Amino acid sequence: MKVLYLDCFSGISGDMLMGALCDLGVRPEVFRKELAKLKVCGMRLEFRRETVSGIRGVKFECLVKPAGPG
């Protein structure tokens, strides 16, 4: 069993945590499978590698189509 300890003394954002876990080796398909259980219509998960200010990582975004009127 492997253990990951997160020292979130000042909080953590969900998108950054998802990106970090993916960067550590969790396959995006694992997140897609689990989040599909929420049954949110029009939800799309995007994972892409980015470099910002010389720091490389995985950018995660959860995109949801806006609901129609009514």
C-alpha cells in the first residue's frame, strides 16, 4: 500500500489536486469513471500538460454545458 500525505495548512483547490494526482500517475480514465457516477449531463473533463513560469504540471478542468432555459 502506498500513502500520500498532503500538508494543506492553507487549503487546497480541487482542480490543482486533480492535476497533481494525474501528474503523479493516476490515469485520467480513473477520474472520468468515478465522476461519471455523479450523472452530471454535459460534463467534460480535460487534462493537459502545461508549463507556466517554468513549472510543468497537469492542468485539470471540469467543463459543464450550461443548462437550457427553464
